[in-house]
Amino acid sequence: MKQLCQSAGVKPEKATPSCLRGLYERTQQELQENISIILLQYYEKLLEADDVTAAWEGRDL
């Protein structure tokens, strides 16, 4: 673990199980937030595409 800390430029006292667990939890939370934002953006684009498609279909009538 000390060797890994040196290569990563991290202080060895930061490589405790509780610090690593906290890093893991924060990383997971950030990933979930990013995924949620991407899914929301995709959903909004999908709705916009549906609106455009519906408007074009309505013109033919």
C-alpha cells in the first residue's frame, strides 16, 4: 500500500480503510449523479424528438 501511495502521490496516512471507503462512496455518488443528469438530458431530447415528429405528422392531415 505504501508503494501505491508513493506512485500516486498520496500521503500514506490517507490510505486507511476508512479513507478508501469514503473515497469509494463519494466516487459512486458522483457517478450516480452524472448518470442521472445524462439520463435526464437524453429523456428531454427524446421528448423534443417526439414533439417534432408529432408536429410533422400533424401537418399531413
